[in-house]
Amino acid sequence: MTVRPYWEGRWVERLRSRLARSLLCALVLLAFAGCSGSPGPPRRPALPTYGTYDMNTRPSDALRAGGTLTLPMAQMVTQFNFDHVDGALDDVWTIDSMTEPRLFARDAKGVPHAVPEYLRSASVTATSPQVVTYRLNPKARWSDGTALGWRDFAAQWHALGGTDQRYLVADTSGYDRIADVRRGADAHEVRVTFKQPYADWRRLFTPLFPAAAYDTPQRFNSGWQNGMPISAGPFRLASVDRTAQTLTLVPDPRWWGRKPRLDRIVFRVLDADAALQAYLNGEVDVVNAATSEAYAQLKNAHDSEIRIGSAWDEVHITLNGAGGPLADRAVRNAVQQAVDRTALAEVAAEGLPVKVPLLGNHFFMTNQPGYTDDSRPYGTYDLKAAEKALDAAGWKSPGPGRTRVRNGRGLTLRFVLSEGTNRLGEDLAQLVQHMLAQAGVRVDIQQVPASSYAPQYLEKGNFDLAIFRFTGLTYPSSAYAIYRRPEAGQPFQNYGRVGSTRVDQLLGQAVGTLDERAAQRLYDRADAEIWRLGHDIELYQRPQILAVRKGLANYGVPGLGDIDFSRVGWQK
């Protein structure tokens, strides 16, 4: 990686003095104030409250028919099956939610509601055992002309239930609690029976995939590579141009619901810097403005407006416990305590119009009901405690500023970054590199192609440290795949392979507890254990700040909910 002298000099210089006073000022700095009478940065407005959204909501008759929406995307999609281990990416979710049946959509407060184009109703019709009955919209059809039906549900359950290891799945949670899927009273009714209660049953079968392209391991694993064999949404995949690095979606003429307002949606693969420049040049219609550099350039941009809101969006550093020095929990805990999370959040907040709050919980955002801070002591910066733990683990320091050694081997960690990482991500990696050096831990930063970052590095455990985000996990059970122990060589989404029987037990109880408060207490206990295990360094809740082209309606920050692209369009 090429170190940018400006950023290295600016932030490391600030950091040296920051580290020296971080313990004294910890509580004050959480509020972004100064210490010992020193003037602090100007007070920022609080992060928008729970459920806040900014979408420029307009009725359909206020929008013109037609037009193109061009959006940046992080990397070219090669696996269009979101449930496949290689497809569990935010961009894939966005595309699948527009082209495949989304049975439930979440509102701004994260509450799921049935989508009438697919569901007439869905409810728990028995509790011992739990049975969910789905009443499908008879108009709902796959692109091959087949009506949606119970066989689609059964094929998805079989693929994701965890009993057939040939299906390379990202997450089995919820599906592994199903005992049976069968036809209901007629062809448009589906009955799903659970062998264990499951509180978040509404998150299952969204998206729903067709049995005809899902009912064998070969179809599941390979049939969605580089294309979508069958769809059933307001949009369809029209083209994949790997030379131009674009994907194009157009309205599906077979769609039985409200006709989309747009003529096409084009996704362009652009890294963060290129996306910002493309927006300023009028080449894309939306771009992230949640970094100081981006916001400074975009807040007064021509033909543009800023939209701000809250969302389920966390930034963390995964610690790989599958091998190397981090296989030792004591070393992982030491790394946690050697990183000043408050300093990193302060850097992330620099120049933004909202606060960037630290996260003390892996399941709930700071503005979400159920949030409690379970980070102490492992999320508290304590360099002396980190040094003491490393000494006890046998990693001895040969002197100040030098890398610790054990059995003739230096304590070196490889921090893998995607080349698509924005400037802030690079700065945070360099700051962590400097922080860990103070504890005698050497960090080598390696940038890798964005297209191979997930399949070749994260999923294969080919890293020691990796910084990335999880988004949209408003159902707490959907985080189960991140913290459960891998099985039969499948990491699910636990890329650092750190887990325990205790976490699995607590999460297993939580996801099956229908009493919301009781479930939150179980998630709380699991969260404390995840901190103790040194699964990761949870950093902060990422603010949602978008620059959006003026006149774009029903698009922006949807709070804790989902965007309905069939309603997105340009004002008249």
C-alpha cells in the first residue's frame, strides 16, 4: 500500500498527543469536547433519532414517466444468489430485492410489512409447534410463467436448512429451525412448520427464489453466476457489461404490480474517489457523502442536495482467530485494548454535520430499542493492559518501538484492505497500524482487488485484520451467521472463525424467544461473550449522508427500512 504523506503526517501527529491523554479524557471525548480547559471542536447535532429517514417522498403522479437512475456500486457482481456464500453482499441484496420476490419490506422504524404484490397475508396460525401460513397473491408469477407456490419455499428451505453441505450457503439461521414446508388449502397457500420457535420468521424467504433454479446444489451454486435465470420483480436484469463494468435493470413487462416510473437503473462499478468525481461530473445520481473529504466537496455541489438519516450500519475490524498470533484469545483481547476506538470515531466524525457514535453492541444500533453497551473492558482503550496481556502470552518486547517476539518470531499482523476502500478506511487502517505499534505489534497493510476481496480473502480467512461493514441487520437473528461457529468448513459470515458453544447456545435461545424483552436480554449476554472472545473490534455506527441529484424522489436514507425502487423516479 502507498502511504499518503499528508494523511500519515496529519493524523499520526494528532494521534500521538491524542493517545497520551485518551484515558484522562475518555468520557469527555465521547461527547467530542476538549480536556482540561482546552477548546473542543464545535458541537455537532446528534445522529438522527431512531427511524429517521430522508427520502424526498412524493406520490407517483408527481413523478414523470421514464428516465434513468445511475448508481455507483462497489464491485462487479459475479454471483447473483444472495443466499450463496459469495453473494451475501449489499449490492447483490439491492439487485435481488428489485428482481426477486420480497415478501416483506421494512418501514423507517424497521418494522416489516407484507408486500401485497406477493402476499395477501402471512401470520402465525399455531404455536405448538409454530406454524406460519402464507397466502400468496395469485397474480405473482415467475418469469418462466410458473405461479409462486409451496415448492419454491420448500426448495429454499432445503438449500438453506444446513442439512446438505453441498449447498454453499451464507446463512442457515431460521431455516435450520424449520421442520416442514407443504402446500396449504390450495395452490396459493403455503404452510411452514417449525421444529423450534423462531421470532424473526418474517425475514425468511425474502428474497424468495424459484425452485426451478434452486432445487439442486449445482443450480444453487452455479446457476446464478454471471446472471439471473429466473426473476419475478418490478425490474429484470437487462445486461451485464464486464468491459464497461456496468449492470442495467429495466422494468419487467410481465410485472403485475404498479409500473415503475424509471426506464432503467444502471449500476456502475466505481471506487469511492471515482464515484465522487463521477457525481460531480453528472455521471451518477447518488454518492456517499459520509466522509469529511466527500462532504466538503458535495455539500454545495451543483444540482445536488444532501440527505441524512439513521440506518443499521456498523463499521468494525474483524480479527482472524483461525490461525497465526490471533488464534490466541489473549492476543485478540490485547489487540482490542490497544486500539483507541474513540480516536477512530473522532477521525470518522471530522468535518461531518452529525456525530459518529461508538458502538458497544453487535446486535443493536445506538438509536435502536434494545441497545446496551457491553464493550467494557475489551472495548476500552488501555495500552498498559494490552502490553501486560501480550507479556503473559509470551510475546516479549525487545525495547520501545520494536516488534514483540516469541520463539524467534515477530508479532506481525496482515491488515487486508480492498482497493475500493475509501480514503477514510485507509486512514483508519493506518491509525490502527500506528496504535498497535505502540504495543509492539507490527501491522502490514495490503491492498487487494475489490473483486477478490470477499471471495479470496474474507471468505477464505486470508487475513489477520479486515475492516468492513455489515448493514441492514434490523432483525437481530440475521446477525447469527456472523458469530456462530463455522461448520464443515463453511464460515457462514464469521470470517474470522471466532466463536464458542456458549455464544451458539445464547443466540439459539434468543432467536427462538417470542418475548421481545426476554430475547433482548439473551442477545445482551451473547454480546458480552462476543466481546470477551475477541471476535472483532466494533467501531462505530456509520452515519448515512448521501449526495443526491435534485429532483430524485422516493430515494435517499430510508431509516431502518427498505427502498421501494418501483416508486423511485424524477419529479416533474
